[in-house]
Amino acid sequence: MTMTPDRTVAAPQNRAWAVSVLMSNSWFRDLPDDLVAALMTAATIAAVPAETVIHYEGQPSTGLYAVLSGSVKMRSLSADGLECVFRYMSPGSWFGEIGMLDGSARTHDAVAVDDTLLLTLAPRDLADILERHPLFYKFLALLLCRVIRTAFTMLNDGSLLSVSARLAKRLVSFAEASGATGDRGAGIDLHLTQDDLASVIGTSRQTINKRLVDWQRLGWIETGYGRILVRDIGALRRLARDGT
């Protein structure tokens, strides 16, 4: 399914809620107040059903997006359908900055993992904001720097860390990004299948399953259908730091 969402201009109450979600991202918190106001005035909000393709790799760039609820994965598909997931976007995350800066085609597919609300800024509105607020070029560059740092980190981890350390580091990253603390310790609910994790880590589903079973036995996590509850994020951090 490709994206044909019901877009609506964000009403004042929706804008206030959207700002509260986006403030979880330090990049957005650093924006000047007048720039935040300009972005939110121009923004629309779209409801995107689970498994909807928001855009395909190679398509023209059609805007800058922020996740307000749900989650989005950035992926590429091989000719035989093998999926490679680059990153997961949780509430407060932005994507689409590359095409907005260089005007080129999309680098990845963007797919809603579950029912998702997206804030969207159309290219024409962004061009108008950039003309009135040229400082936003700097902030778009800073947003792009985050993506580049993530890419370099993934390359380093793939070469230097064990599968266990890579998996632990990714679970910590996803958990910290979600920011949703459960009522059982520091548990954070992640909507991720073992196939998703295998794609992100670069290993087999069987290997992922073995690690998760071991960690559940240790009390670090709980697993359910398509979800992982992180119970002991400190243990995962230590494993990620050890690198073995």
C-alpha cells in the first residue's frame, strides 16, 4: 500500500500537541521560537495506516516529515525482495532532509511500521520558510549530520562489535529514542519483530532469537508478538560497551 493519507492543516490544539511531542528531540528544542511557529503554521498532519509506504527509494522528494505517533522504518529492498533496514523513526524523529537540501530523489523507502501520525512540510512551504528564515539551512544541515553520524556508527559497529554487542546497542538506541518508560522498572515497549532486528543487525533471525531467549532468561528483556520490552537497559548498555 502506498501513502494516500487524509492530510489536514494542523488545528491550534493539534499544533500544541505536536510541538510537545517534537520537543523530545533536542534538534527541535534548539530551534528559535519564531522558526518553530513558522514550521507549525505551514505543517499538515497525516494519518498513515500500518505497512503503508510513505515514499519509495528513487522517488522525487515531496517534503520533510516528523513522526508524531507510531513509527517509521527506512529500508532498501534487493531485486529478490531482501529487506535492509537502515533506521527506525520513533515519535519526535524527522526524516526527508537529504532530498530537501540537494533536491535529489529519495535514498530509501519509508514505511509505517504501525498506525502512524506524520507531520509534513511541503517543499513549497519549506522554500518559503527558508527564504524568510535562512537560519533554517543551518538546522537542516545539523539534522543531516545526525544521519551521517548514524551511518558511520553502523559501519564501525558492523566491523568492530560482536553480534551480541550490536544487538544490545541497537535495543538501547531504540529504547532511548522511544522515551516511553513503562510501569515495570525502566521497561520500554518496542514494536520490532526478530526479522526486523536481523535486518538491522546484519545477521540471521535464528541468531537474534538465541540472543533474545538468553537475555529474557537473565531478566533483561521480555518478548511478545512483534514487541520487545526492555527491563534492564543498564545490562544492555554494559554489553554494548564491552563490544563482545
